[in-house]
Amino acid sequence: MLDAAPLRFAVLQPGARLHYALPAVLQRAGMLQRFYTDFCASTSPLRHLEHVWPRALQPAAVRRMLGRKLPTEIPHAKVREVRTAVMREKAAKIFPEPRISSAASLLALARKESFGGANAIYTLLVNEDIDACREAKKRGFKIVHEAMLSPDIGIWLDEERQRFPRHQTSSSNDRTKAGRERDRIKYQIADLIIAPSEFVKKAVVSLGADPARVAVVPYGIDQSWLETRPEPVRGRVLFVGNVSLLKGNHYLAEASRLLARRGVDCEVRVVGPANRRILGDPLFRGPNYVGQVPRAEVRREFQAADVFVLPTLCEGFALVHLEALACGVPVITTRNCGSVVRDGIDGIIVEIRSAEAIANAVQRIVSDRNLRNAMSRNARERAASFTLKQYEERLVAALAKL
């Protein structure tokens, strides 16, 4: 019997998730055939801006775009971009009209090129590619789908919007149901589903996926995070991320008000983008909203944090909580975080939607310095098991079973 042909992947990945760790892993393993993405500064004419436009004078959006640099091991000849579609999408936010999305453009290019001679597809698209994957599978392709988020995310968000109707948007239960049905179809097509956490795997299996075809591969952080020297400010409580109902920021805000009434000496700092409507809502009153800051400053925020709180309602695997652990910061989070936190060892797991539980956990950690210091040591030890090196090992091992 002839051995199966080696896997040669076409990767469909909008954005620079994990700084392009996935295509880099596949390239090192000899499995990357083509990388389809929306935009990366390494191959874009915009890369020349760095030489003529000082970084200090660049707007934040420009810095973020120029930060999308490919790892050196990925040959530019294997990269295909749809950067013009990205520009059209950004323009559509100013001049709304029906336009093809960058994800759809990316997929159309891949199909036009017959996936660049690949015999397998690794997709991070959110189910726009069902027909393409179905057709490719009929042609003998292996299909790997990464479920970055729990398929239950729409349910959790719809429930929260019902609890707080003034934050209702155009999303609906019908839209959530339709999305879950597309997820179900994709799970049936995929030969392998990569889930970043047991929390996501459980939801994927509950929606009909074969457990034998679901592999848990947690994300990882760069080794340099473990070299960060903690300089905690006692009582400084940190949140990093987009401010929203889904992240549970309103429960963190209520917890900060509870702590203030109790006379607990602490400051709740929220670092990340937030729209004015949210900041003006009494529901979110309490924390110090710092806003979005450059990536280097985010690391300094972790260094100075006494405790990190992520009261999310639904997550896949929150990289920020792993970064906090690496910086020796105890983490308070929910069971829905996809977390690697060990309750009572390197942090505290609380129930979702409980401001009181958050406040109690914060008060316990900042008040008991022996507990806080022990959790800090354990946190760094825990994070050392989730570096990009371990991510690569786990991913390659999962793909080897195809």
C-alpha cells in the first residue's frame, strides 16, 4: 500500500493572529504550500513607510498595520494578499454601501488559484468557506478548521443583550441560530477541528462534532514574556481588551463600585478601546478607563498590575490572561474564558455575571500578600507550559494524526 502524500496546506487566515505563528509553524514543518491573508506589511509597498515616517509620528492605525510583519522563515513567494479589499472595507465604514468583504476576496483568490497546488486547507475563516471546503474535500483535500471561538458565543451575547436592552444591536436570535447551523455543517466537513481550549471543545462537540476529530491546541506566548520583571503596585487591578458586554466589563465596573463602598484600597484600570456610548453609561461607571495604548505600554501595564481580571462571558482562549500569568500576575476569570488558570493556585475562577464574586476575589488577593505572592510564583510557572514552542509541538502532533 502506497504511503499518503505529505500534507501541503493552503492557509486561509485574515489578520495577523499570534503574529502569523500558524503559517510559520507549517513552514518549519515542511507543510506550508500557500498562505492567503488580507494584508501584511512585509510584502506591502507600505513597508517603505518605516524608513521615511518616524514611528513616533505615525498614527496608531498606521503603527498597527506596519506591525503586521511575517516571520522571516515564511517565503514571500508563498504569500498571497487581498490588500485592496482591506482598503475597500475601511472605506465602507466611512461611505457605507454593499461591498465584498476581505475574507470573501481572500477565499475567491484561493479558489481561483486552486489553492496554489495544496492538498489540504487550514482555515480560520468564519464559515464563509463552507462551499469551497466541501468542493475541495470531494477532490481529496484534507480540511482543518480552527474554531477560535466557542460556537455558543452568540447565545451568551444574545442573553446579555436581553438583560440590558439598551445595549441591543441589530443581532438577533435568528442570526445566532443561522450561524450555529453553519458551524454544524462545517464540523461535519472538517477532517480535524482545532480548539484552543477544553471549553471550546465541549461546545463544538455539543453542536455535533465527532469528539475524535477535535484536538485541543492551546495558544502560546513568546518566551520573552516570561522574562518580564514584575513591579506590582499594590491594589492595582488590570483589565486588557475591548470594553463590551461580552467581556463582562459591566460586572467589573459594578465590582469596582462594591470595592469602593467596602473601603478596599485599589484602582481598577481598564486598558483597551471603548466607545463613548459605553463610557457614558452608568452601568460601566467605576474603573479608570485608560483607552488603547501601544503594545509596549501594555506590557508595562502587566508589570505594574497586582491582579488581572477577565470577567468574560465567552472566550476561546484569551491570550491576555496568559500574558498576565507570564508576568507573575494572579488572574481572576470565569469558567467561560477557556482558561489555564488553576483555581486557588495561580488565580481564582468565578462564576459569570457575578460582580460580588469578582469583588470578593480581588479583595482576597490584594489583602493577603502571602497568598498573592504564592499565586504570582505559580502563575509564572504555569505560563511556562504555554509558550509558542509548546503551541508548535502540540499543533504539529495534532496534524500528524490526519
